[in-house]
Amino acid sequence: MGKILSIGASVLLLGICFCYSEEAKPVDRFTGFYVGGLSGDHYPWEKVDPLQYLSILREDPSRVVWAWHPPKGWIRREHVEKLFSYVESAELASPVCDVRSPHVPSKGFRSTLGQEAARLILKGYQEDYYPGSCSDLSHIDVRKLIGWWNGLIQK
């Protein structure tokens, strides 16, 4: 039993080191800070807006971005209107994972700018809880999201 726990702890520690290595935490050009990290180097969300953040995700689609939650209300209505211009984009972008998620995207997984813009709208604005999970676990129905928005702005 002790041997199994020891092996499990080693695998968990190895997983944490892999997930939160310096290589998994790109530095963005707007702030010079890591996007996420285990050591508590919380991302300075107040220095970028959601559109600047989206442009960070397009810089290196091969890297997973591990993100802490931005403050409540970080994505505002005026951001959503602009984010919608990207939701159908097939341009590759970094997949985003909640820094506390135990899930690691499969090797080689690439997200798109459209899916990341849609996640910012759905998770960040509608649910006010971004990123919520990892990109590869949530495919967002863009037509449904557009329908929701059209209903909201007609009110």
C-alpha cells in the first residue's frame, strides 16, 4: 500500500513539474509576466484587456497557456462586441487551461483564435469564470453563442 502511494505521489509531482515548467508559461509582450504559474505569480490582468490577451494567444499556438482566473467583470460588454469578430477564425492559437486543472491537453492539441474568443465570451463574460477548464475539453457552439448575444442586445 505504501509503495503504491509513493508511486502515485511521484507521478503527481512529475505531472506538476511538467505542467508548470517554465516552458509551459510563456511571457507576454504586454506585461513581461508569465501567463500563469504554480508559484503564485498571478497574471496582471489589469494591464491587458481581453483583446490584447487574445493576441497573446495567437503568438505561439504550440504552447499551452496556464491561466489564473481574471478578476470578476474583467470582460465587459464592449469587449464582447469586438471578440465576436474573431469567433469564426480558424487561425491557430494557444490552448488555455485553468492553472488549477488536473487535465493536460493531449500532445499536439492546437486551439483556434475563434474557439478562444468564444471561450472568453462564454466563460469570461456570460459565466464570469474564465478559463473554467482546458480548451480541448470544451468545444463551443458559435451559432448558439451568437444567438444568445443577439437575444441579449435586443433586450
